[in-house]
Amino acid sequence: MLNFSLTPEQEAFRQKVRAFALKEVLPVAAYYDEKDETPKVVIRKAYEAGLINLDIPQKYGGQGLGLLESCLATEEMAAACAGTATSLFDNSLGMEPVLLSKNEAIKERYLPKIAKEFKMICFATSEPTMGSDVSAIRCQVAKDGDSYILNGTKYWITNGGLADYASVFATVDPKSKHEGICAFLVEMNWPGVTVGRPIPKMGQRCSNTVGIHFNNVRVPLENMLAEPGKGFVLAMKTFARTRPTIGAFGVGAARSAMEHALDYAKKRRAFGSAISGFQAIQFKLAEMYQKVETARLLTWRSAWESDQGRDANVSASIAKMYATEAALEVANEALQVFAGYGYTKMFPVEKILRDVRLLRIYEGTSEVQRVILAGYLLGAYQPIMPALEDLPMHREVDPLSAEAGQTAWRCRMCGHVHYGDEAPEQCPYCFFPKTAFKRMGQAD
């Protein structure tokens, strides 16, 4: 039986995050967006309130909550400020390779620190010359005794300028593509680690984004998260776990854009009445609401599947693709409802529009999600309908009539169905020979 209700504990948790977002995040969002600076004080308050690092297992000192709870929290934070929400929940992205790693010792050493000491961890795969193509990593490591020497540059790293640790993906040989990729946990204060200036961005300005350069950084062997040849799989598993959260970013931001547009439409008057009375505006609001609700259901489903231990790769791609594209559409239409006022910084929708534009790009672009889904459809998907050449389309003989019982043959080229003991020597429609026909069975 399907049940779309949250548990009392989940609902209480959602209300707790919502109250925090409205009190602590929303009032400072515009200010830090204008400054192009991450409100680290808010991140610390969220940590102290137990609203980040949700997925650290209890045996390492964490709360042991599921991905669904993370999505609930992300939606509420993103509704207040999508940029701040990105930095708030980047610890979960940075930690995911550690959680998925088979290196139990590294979990015992670092996860309790992150849970109890307000330590931040970032995720470093992207580079200046590669984004979604993880197999094209050029950041390189070389074995040196009981250590690896790390050299190269990572780029687009969220919280890279704030983090204490980084989950870094590198390769032992760039030419080997997937086969050479490995992963390590790097401490950001190690010699040879240099953090670049914050990257100036169109949106998500409340989220720290930098490049990180590694110059002969010595990484102990015990800090390996995935050995060469297994790093690519670890990265893909990480994305499958974290993409539902990106969907939740879209849901939260879109919900706020819709609510702002709804409020404005009720109060703004034109041609003698509130613009909410105009069908053109009503249709926009209806479309916004439909997209928010649909995006939330897809996001929850993918998070639930992951929490159940199922392979959520496909549902996560669907949620990420739909919710992020819907968020952009909702924010854009919300600004249209505001018209000229929406284009100014005195109203919130222009910031939402700038913030959500990134969602279609990071953690796998919308195009990459389409590649994933097309690969699934063309490979693993199992159709319910019979193949076209086996489709029982009896147009000339009623299967329920007295003529039923005749053998049917279907032309695999044009679809013509012939009745008789044998296929015709030639199709009367496309003129393909007898070999083009396949026996369908009897018309009964």
C-alpha cells in the first residue's frame, strides 16, 4: 500500500528546520548575496541546532537520519536561500564518499570529528577542464612508499574555502580514464594545499566556491577512500545518493518563488482589479503549483528508494532533472508575474532566478541526466508491451468472430497482418518478400 504521509517525527523535524530557516537564514539572505559571501555564522548555528551532518551514523556520533530527512531539511533551507542551503548541506556531499568507502578506519577517525567538532568537508571532483565527465580527471597521484603524492587543481569546489577536509578524486594515469581513478580524504591544512580566491558567480553568491591547488601534497595510504580503478564507481554512487537533495533545492526555491508570486498577484491591481483575477495570471500560478508538487513527489520517491537500500540511480536522475528544470521555469514565471518590479533587487524573485540557474548544472547537468535515463531505457528497461512485430493488431479479422483461429503473420517492415497457413510470397503494401513476415499465432 502506498503512503505519502510523513511520520510524526519527520513532520516535527521539518517544522524545526522551517522555523530555523525563517528566523536565521531568510533575514540575512539578501545581505550576504549582495556581499558575495557565505554566512558561516549561520552554518555554525545550523550545526549547533543539529540541522546539518544528518546522515552520519549514530555509531560515529551522528543522528543517523535518512536521505528523506535530508531532503526535507534542504527544501526548507533552500526556500529561504538556495545559496546558503548549498553550503549548509555540502558536508553531506563531502562525507558521502567517506560513508560509502570500505575504509572503516578512516570513518572512525574523521566522522566523529565532523559530528562533534564542527568540521567542514568538501567534495572535489571537478577541474578547470572537466565537469560532468569524471573519467577525464587530470589531477594526478603517484605512489611513494606508504603515501601518494597529489598534484593538480580542482575547480568549482563548494565550501572549498571553508572546509577542514576534502574528498578528492584523482587518477594514477589520465590516459587510463575510468581505470585509473582513485579517491582520498585530504586535510586542507596539509603542506602544498592552496585555496584560490572565491569565484565570482551570477547566483548562489551565499555559497563559497573556489579552486584548490595541490602541489606535491603527501597523502598517507590510510587516507585512501577508493583504490585506483574504483574511484569512478565511488563517485557515481555518491551522485546517486546526493542527487535527490539537488531536487529538494529546486523544490524549496520554486516553492518560495510561487508563494511570492501568489502574494503579489493577490495585492497588485491593474485595470481596476487584482491581477490574480486575470486568467493569464491564474494559469501561471496553477502551472507553478503543479511543478512544485510534482517535483516534491519525485524527490521524495528517489530519497525513499535510497533509504530502502534500493538502486535509486534512475529515480535520482529523474528527480534531479525534473525538479531543477521546474525550479527555473517557476522562478522565471514568478518574475513575469512581478513584471518590472520582479527585475529589481528590491524584490526576492530575481535572486531566486539567479540561484536556481545553477541547479541544472552542478552534480551532473540536465544533459547528463538525459544520457543516464536514455542508457537505462535502451539497456535495462523491460517493456510491458510486446515487440512491434508481435503486436496483435487484428484489423481485418475480429478475434471474437467465427473466422478466429486462422494463423496470423505480421510484416516486420510495414506492419501488415496476413491470415493463412503460410505467409504471402510478397507483402501487398511494401512488397517485401515472404521472409519479412513473422508468425503471430492464431487470431483468437
